[in-house]
Amino acid sequence: MSTLNFRTATRDDIPALLTLVTAAYRGEESRAGWTSEADLIVGARLDAAALEADLARPRSSILLAERDDQLVACAHVTDDHGKGYFGMFSVDPNQQGGGVGKLVLAEAEAYAAREWSVSVMQMTVIDVREELIAFYERRGYVRTGITKPFPYGEERFGIPQRDDLQFEVLKKTLESAGQHRESNDATTLAPEGVTR
């Protein structure tokens, strides 16, 4: 299998990002992978305006993972008041289960620690997505018990098919940012099969 390459997104990547995120979570195509939300929410997961806002915001990056010049995964990483925030994690359904997600998550954690010196990464996950929460727990994330309301009525995030959805906050303590800065060459930071 060829190398996974990482870069940060630009406005030119918005159409491909919309396609990838939708394919990973919504509609029939998403059912090829295990991250599908198709039974929970229908419609768009995000829109171009949200991506443009994420790209324009200070201390905010959308990381792209490409293989053979094809977008296979992405994640939004931001500095949220001194803590890293990880979201919009999407892997092409046909690439799921092959380790791409683990590499993208590790790269996002390293990026946040390196770029913004954050020591904690947080995320929100729909609380009924037990298999997804278990994936993160196997990678060191813990359930905080903190929940946030689902944005019912905001159709730009899709139309919920249930009335009991909410987000749960997960968090992980990262390797110290100083350790990332000291070992700032790609061979020590990048997992095997990854280039930056």
C-alpha cells in the first residue's frame, strides 16, 4: 500500500471535502464503512460556508490525508481556548478498517501539540455511537460525562431521525508539546507509512 501524505486544506479543497464527509457519514455510500450515521441523521453533514469559516478562523486547520494524490481522509483541528479540538473526522468508506483513521488521529494530535502547544485534545461524539466511542477509547480518549445538546432545527447539519441525540465530550492528555518540538523531524513524528 502506498504512503499516506498529509497537508492542510485550502479553499480549493472545499468541494472534495464536502464529497468525502458526506460519503463517510450520510446516505447509502456511507454504509460501506462503519462510521455511517445514515440511520440517525439524513441530509447534509456540513456545508461550504462552514468549511470556509473553519479555514478562515485563526488557530484552525483542516488536515487532509492523501494517497496517490487522492483524498482519503480529513479532520478539523483547532485550538479551543488552550485545548485541542478534533472534529469532522472522515475516512473514505472504502478505506475504513485499514488503519487510515488511526494514522489521521495520531497526526491530528501531533499537529495540535506541535502548532499550538496544547496538552489536551477534546472532541464531541453522538452519544449513541458506542462503536465510535470505543474506537476513541482504544486510542486513549476518556468519556468525561459532559454532554452537549444536538443542534435540532439546524438543517445544515442534517435532519435527525431520533429525538434523543446529544453529544458526549471525550478527552485525551497528549504528549507534552515540548517533546513534540524537540523531536520535530518527520521521521520521529510521523507514523510508519506517513509523510508530511
